[in-house]
Amino acid sequence: MFVGRDEGGFVENYAYDIGEGGENSGKIYINIEVQNNPVDAELIGETIFDSMRKAFFADLEKDPYVRFEDAVRSTNKALQKIKEEKASDYIGTLHVVIAAIVGNTLYLTQTGEAEAYLIRRRLCSTVSEGLGEDSVEEMFTNIASGSLEPGDFVLFSSTRLLRFISKTDLAKILSGRNLISTLGELKDYLMTEVLGRIGLTGIAVSEGAPALTQKEHGQIKEHLEKEEFYDKKRPGKSGYALKDTLNTLTAAVNDLRQRVTALADKGKARVSRSGSVRREGGGLNLKAMGKDRMLVTLIAAIIILTLSIWWIKGQATEQAKIEGYSVTLNEVQETLNSAETTGQYNKDQAGQMLSQAKQKALEVLNSGYHRSKANELLGKIQESQDALDGVMHPDVRTLADLSEKRDNVSALGLLHLGGTLYAYEYNALYPIVLDKVQDPLTIDENETVIAGAVYDDKDSLLFYTKSGKVMEFKDNRVSFVDTADGAFKKGVAIEAYSNKIYILDSAGNQIWRYTRRRDSFDAAEAYNINADLAKGIDLAIDGNIYVLGNDGYITKLFSGNKEEFPIKKEPIDPLENPTRIYTELDMGSIYILEPDKQRVLVYYKDDKTGGASYDRQLVFDDMTDLRDLFVDKDTNKLYLLDQSKIYEVAL
């Protein structure tokens, strides 16, 4: 049996027995695929088959294992002879499984990716595993043998089926009682998965059946010779074969309908003349009964033929779908190849091409057809997107574990002051000294901290609370800081620059600026003049103010006015749900944290345009709850924070 489209390669199945010699003769099976050598492929296939056939059946008195070993040795010599006749000593890539069954014993050898599977009591084993060890001199190097039991199912394949179907599903399908229907079910399953052609041979091991008598042989032969629909020609291509079958069945149905109509008319005429069906001698009218049976039989035939036409049409539609999705995947592959070339000089265009290819591949994947190939292409598309986006997976070191000091810690942010790194949560501050977590310091028993900032002008840390208060940590003491307004404006983030602090109030579309006067701050000043900050969630300052929106949009302000902030070479996988932005004075990059995608994106500041240029992204596959980041420009290290741990990454 063959599955998949014929794409010009050589795939063939062979089976042979001499029909005599009793139980000791046995039968050989060969599944072969030859790749990368279309010129000699058929010769190679015939050479393997002829060598095995002649050597295996040469002396039936020998032990079957010895016969199989001799046949494999003969096949290796024949293949070596073909190699020697070639100038390059290369005969292509061979995937071959060779088997012989003598009595209840299976003998097996294999090379390449061809495999043999044994299904026994609903469990699937790859019995050819380990046989195909590479050898410079010989194609087939190892032989396995084992006993078969009634109820076993042996399957030979020219490729690794477990790429397309799990062992569990394969065992489930091949545990059926009927060989033909079992292979048909397997074919239907694989048709939606494979693109290239696969050769399969299935063998169901059952209890011995009584041999046919000479008379039974003759009856079968006579029946086949008289069979009107027996066709000795090789079937054509699937599309034409389906069309011819449909035409034949349609004509047969129409003919039967005409006959049934004629019989029905005769029956009506007979009934009208006699008035009723007569009973004679207490028995039925056998002649009338024969016509009735014929009528019923013809009606049944019409139903069967109609269902056959419906089934074949359905198969044709199914095949058309499969071929259509196959064409789509070929287009995806071509687009992928073009995008990789285009990406060398036009990233934006290459990104669009990859997005289109991804959409098509997902369409095929969601259809349920060719899922394996679609997944493979989606993986390649992701690799190409990662290459264009400069995706990196850096090494990460766990610097500190805050849960050593408090089991239920739920950290919010990182701050760096005077060479010491701090982590904080809603009411506690954790100093990290020499990579060790110190005992937490209580910020306040009653207030709930929501944000913090480093206040270099006073060599202190500021904490902004849910109620709109500001507290200052200095010299290991925490105290409240006042404003001339009596209370600070409410907001979502706080940042300090020079002798001022800035509170982002996205609900009020404003940034409130406070100037320090000794131990307190002046009244709030509205800083924003013309920017839309409604989606703002965080801010960073380097002289300019950058406000990060929850949609990934960055707004740049200077002296309260919105500045143009163009971004070049934006990532193919865009920012969608970032949470933190970080930069500072004399830092050439802007860092953005996006926990949902477990990544930090890096942008270079572009002094010429006043905007930025996307550079790369750092992806942390195992971190699912990132909450803050800090970049030490002096040591060129990135620090990340999740609920309870601090991580260090070299940039």
C-alpha cells in the first residue's frame, strides 16, 4: 500500500514466495525508498529484490536464519558492485527494510529511516530499532529475529511513521481484526499528515487456515475469469480513476432504474388483470415470487450503487482538499525562502512575508490536514522571525531568593542606590549585600506601597503609596515627606530626576511635577501640555520623559511638550502588553519589559532623529512572572525580578 503524493521519488514495496517447499520456504518482504538518485533508483530497487529473492530461496534445506544472513550478505555485495561502477561511489540515500517470515519467525534487517513495527496486545514496538548502524562498507549490518504470535500485526514502512502518528494511535488502528480495513483506516489517517510518498506493508498473524483443495482453486479461477468488472490494467492516476468509476457507477444506476421501472410497470399490469395474487394448491406463486425478489434485489443494488457514488464523490472532495492544502504549504515554503533572502536588505518587507506565511500555515494546521508539515513550517517561520528580531536566550543566574526571609513575599520592584541593590514589596524593603538577602526593613505598617524611585539628589529612596503619600528611606530610616498641597496627586508610577519627582497620572492625562525644598516639596505643577497619556503605565527620565503605554506605544516629552519619537526596524513580533520601561541619563539604550512574552526589548536611542532603533530582545523561556528590571550601566548587567527571586544577566 502507498500513502501520499508521488513527487517523483522512488518508493516501492516487494513481496515474494516460491509457492512450494512447504513451511520452510517462507516469504520475503521489502519496502524501499531511494532519494537523491532518480537515475539509478529503479536499478537499486530491483537489485535488492533480485539478490534477496535468489539467495534466500537458493537452498531450502538450510536453517532460515542462515538463508536470510546469506541473502543479506549477497545484497550488500550487489550494492557494493553498483557503487564501484559509479565514478562518485554515491548511489543516493536509501531507506530500506527487508524481512522474511518463515513459519512463525520474523527475520529483519534495515537501513536509513525505514522501520518495522510490531503490534501485540494493543502495544506498539519498533522492532527495527538499532539495526541501521552506519557502516562504510556495508548497507545492511545487523539482523534481528523473533517469534510471532496469533493476533500480532507487523507493519513495514519506508519511513519513520512515528513522525506523523503516535505509538498509541498506531497501535489502536492496527489492532483491528480485518487486514484490509485496518490498512485503509491507517491510510485515511496518514493522508492528512504526509506530503511525500510512503510505502507500507501490513501482515496480520492469525491461526493457520485450512489449505484450499484443487477443486476450490479451480472454482475461484473460473469465477475470476467470468467476472465482468475484472480489469487487468494498472489503475491510472487517482483523479482519472475516480472520474471513470463515477461514470461507470452512474451509468449502472441509470440502467438499473430503467429496469426497475419496467418491472414495476409489468407488475402493475399483471395485478390489474388478475385482481390479486392467486394461491394454487395451498402454495405461493413461485413465478411471481421470483419477480418480486428480483425487484427487491435491483432496488437494493440501486441503493448500494448510489451510496458508492456518494462515497467516491466524498473521497474525491477529500483528496482535492488534501492536495489544495499541500499546494498551500508549498507556497508557504517558497515565501519562507524568499523572506530569508529579503531580510538581508529589507526587514520590514521580510517580516510581512513571514506573517503571511505564518497565517497560511496556521490555516492548514487548523484544518486538521498535513499537521506535521504545517508545524514544521511554523517552527521554521519562528526561527526566521527570531533571526530578524535578533532574539537571544541569555544565561541567567539566580542572585537572591527573597522567600528565604519571608515565605509569602510578593515583590514589586528593584532599586539601586550607592552600590546596593534593593527589592521592595507592599510594606517591606530587602537589601541585597554581597549576593545575600538581608533581613527585610518595614516601610510602614499601614500604607501600601505601589511604586518606588531612586532619588539621587538626596541619596535616598522614595516610595509612593496607594493612598497618594510619599515616604523616604534614608540612613536606614523611613519617614513621610510633605507637599505644599497637603497631599500628593494620585497616580500609577513615580520617577525622580535632579531635585524633582514626577508622578504619572494616566487617569487625569497628566504628569505632576514636584520640586524639593529642604525637607518637603512644593505644590504640584502640571507638566504635560499636549500629549495623550491615558494608556500610560510607567515612565523613565534621561532629561526627556518617556511614558510607556499599555499597548506598547512610547510617548516622549520635553519641557511638557510631546516630541516626535520614530522607531526604526520595529520587531516583527510587536510589543503588545509591556509593563516597565527603563533608561537614565548617559545611557544609550531603552529597555522595555514584557512579561507575557517573557522578554526584554532593547532599543538604541537615535540622536539624529530624536527617536529610537530596535536592536534586539532577550527572551527568558522559564520566567513566567517577571515584575521589574534594572540595568547597571557601570557593570553592563541586567537584573530581573519575579515574585520572590532576583536574577542577573550579563549584557
